Amino acid sequence: PDPAIDPGFRAELDKLCSLDVDQNKTGNLDATPVIFDNQYFKDLVGGREFLNSDQTLFTFPQTQGFVRAFSIDQNEFFKAFVEGMLKLGDLCNTLTLKRVLLT
């Protein structure tokens, strides 16, 4: 097991993902799966994320500061999310325009 995972959370995962149960079981990505909030980042800081690739966001020095900031300040996360979505939208519009011009 990943040493960064909270031992109590690991025990919960072992119950959810044991070998003698339905292997199509799914788990929530954070403690508040139906609410758009910063709980995902709080869970990363607390070692309660079951995907190693996600937990790496907190253990990797280049991204740890973002995880800490977003876990503490939900408004900062919302602001960064909006900025990211706007950039993604601009990228999609640019790619669509290039396709139209090339065809």
C-alpha cells in the first residue's frame, strides 16, 4: 500500500476492494461526491485519496502548494477552476476554428 494513505482509510478501501467481492465496485473520489467543493484537496492533504496518481499531486513538490492552497481556501480553488475552464474553452474554440479553416 501507498505509505501516504491514511491507515484508517486504507482499511475502508480493503473492505470495498477485497478479492472476494464484486470486482466492479466503485468508490467516491472524495468525501462529498455530490457537492462541488474543495473536499478533494482536503482529502489529498489527509491521505484519503485512493488513486495513487491523485495522491501524487500532494506528495510531488511542484504541485503540493496548489493542493494545500486549494484545501484551505475553497474560493481560491473556484477561481482557479474558472480560469482553467476558460482556457480550455479557448483551446477548444481555437482547435475548432483551425479544423474549419483546414477543411
